[in-house]
Amino acid sequence: MTSPALQRRLGLGDAVFIGLGSMVGAGVFAVWAPAADAAGTGLLVGLAIAAVVAFGNATSSAQLAAAYPTSGGTYAYGRAELGAWWGFVAGWGFVIGKIASCAAMALTFAAYAAPAGWERPVAITAVVALTAVNWFGVTRTATAARAIVVISLGALAAGVTAAFSAGATPGWLAPDALWMGGGYGILQSAGLLFFAFAGYARIATMGEEVRDPRRVIPRAIVIAFLVALAVYAVVAVAVLSALGPGAVASSTEPVAEAAAQSGWAWIDVVVRVGAAAASLGALLALIAGVSRTTFAMARERDLPGVLDAVHPRWHVPHRAELAAAAAAVLLVAFVDLRGAIGFSSFGVLLYYFVANVAALRQRGAARRYPVALQVVGGIGCLVLAVTLPWQSVVAGVAVVGVGVAYRAIRLRTRRG
């Protein structure tokens, strides 16, 4: 009996909103504190570096997605252009990194929405609820993403306006402030801020569910990236200006605290609603993206074949979604937000390094962007990965090693 197939139901607008939902929630409310802790006001330089690297990666993903409109993103591209081991490393890096991102977004939602002491139960409930939304079909995912992005951007606009109205903290942008973290601190902040941009690939992982994917996916990736970059730049300046780098570094809710400096009594509720919505939007798209890559890896038997199943009615990879949600729930129960961000960044930077190498090999009609973008993206990924907090690097290398050992044992067993 043939397994049901994924269906092409998403247009350009759907794809853009899924990408925006992944990016706006993935960083704009969560990433400023660890980045400021690493580089202070220098996080603005880190943001620029992260944007350059991310744009190289975005164009590589767009170029590859046009040539290979299938589920799995760089896992599928790496296999096609470089070989099965490259594809596995990319797919494993994506799955472990994005499951950590799921945990980070669930914890961010709870930080803004849950009563004190109830953060982890509320975060776990969010993972379960949004897995249920994804279960009932990709069009529900796209509809929910549109609503969440509109709410998030509206709340951000109000919060940024409030933060700017409070006036600037003295000395936050002094001539030497941009370099206060030093070269290493700035690169570390760039690696952490890269976490905020990584959502554009969510569109590519859903290549079997987009109509006219060779045209739609590249356009959606670039549009979503440029909109998100503009949002991040404005929010970064607003938060640093209102609080100063020291207060941002120590804050668990930097956007809400920056807006509160205005004295507007109602702004805290608005920002909290926006932060909660943005985090849920990112979590919704993350679960969808991780499950599609898990499904693609299971189809090639790089992960257990039981995960290679499509629901006969809703046409979603339901077992892969359940597995991703279960792993995210475990992380929510045991990790903190900052640790999840650093670990996620390592896995995703590894994923995009493979994407850049794969795109570098494309020739002829498949090439859409200059080779220099792939070179910058690939080198940038490696540099940012090794300058992340050492705990994140060690944990990332260890978990990648576990994945490589798993596949090697599976291959040997299969040959035996």
C-alpha cells in the first residue's frame, strides 16, 4: 500500500508568513540579553555580521530550493550535491538545533505569559498545543502564522515607539561603545544573533507543500529575510537606547522593560501579548520544519523508518511531528533559555555551512547568485560556530558525534 503524499497547498504569501513567523519570534524577544552580555552595544556590529552571513546562507538556500523542491531542506540538498554523509550531518544539525529552538521559543512564551513558578508547565503546554495545530494540516499552520505575525509586529511597533519616547540612556552609543566587547565578544554576539535569522529555511524544508516551488521558495526566502532584518535593526537600537547595554544583558524581558521606560501604563500588556504571540508563531513553524526534515531523513533511513509516515487524512508527517514535540518537551523540562539559544545556533550554523558548500557546487542554469555569497556564508558559519560560548560548542560537537556514530553503526548493521 502506497503511503499518502504531502500536498502542495502553500502560495507565496503563506510561505513568507511562515518564514516571518519563524524569524520574528525566534529572536526579537529572546536574543538581546545574551548578545548584550557578550558584546554590550557592540551587538549592533554583531547584528550586521550575522546579517551578512545569514544573507549568504539565505541565497544559498533559495538557489538550492529552486533546484530541489522537496522536503528536508539542506538534508536533501547535501545528499544530492555532496553525498549522503554531508546530507546527514546537515539534517542532524538542523534537527538537534531546531529542537533546541523549539524549547527556547516555548520558554520565551512562558517567560512573558506564565505566572511566576509556572513557566515550564506552560511552556510544555504550548509545545503540545501547537503540535496539535500542525497535526490538522499545513494550511492551518499557514493561517495561524499569518495571524500571529500581524499581532507580533503590531505589538513590536507599539513597544518600539514607547522605548524611543522614553529618551536615550546616556553614553549607550559613545564612540568606543561599539567595540566594548572586543573582537571575540562581537563575534560571539553575532553567533547568538544568527539564531534570530535562521527561520528563513523553514520555507525550504516544506518544499513538497509549496505551489510552484522553483519560483515561490526563492522569492519567499529573500522577502522574509529582508523584512526581518529591518525589524531586528529597529528593535536593537530601541532596546539599547532605552535600557543601556548593562541592563539589556541582565534582563529576561528586554523589549518589555525598554517599553516600560516610557511610563505608559498599558504598554506592558501589549508587549507581553506580542511577545507571547511571536514566540508561539516561531514555535509553530519550528515544529513544522523539524518534522519535515525528520520525515525526509526517515524516508532515507538515516533516522528510524517508523517516522516515515504521512497521515492519511491531514497529509502531514504526524509521527515525525510527535517525535519532535516529545524531544522539545524534554528540553523544556531541563534546560534554560540562554543555553538553548547557544546550542541551537551551533547546530543551525553547521546546517548552513553544508548548504553553502552544496550551493557552491551548482553550475549552469541552477546558479542564481554570485559564488562570493556562498564563500562568505560558508566561512562565516564556521567562524561564528567556533566563537559561540564554549559550553554550546562542546555540547554541539558531542551531540553531532552521537549522530555520526549512530549512522555509522546503522550502516554497518545494514551491510552485515
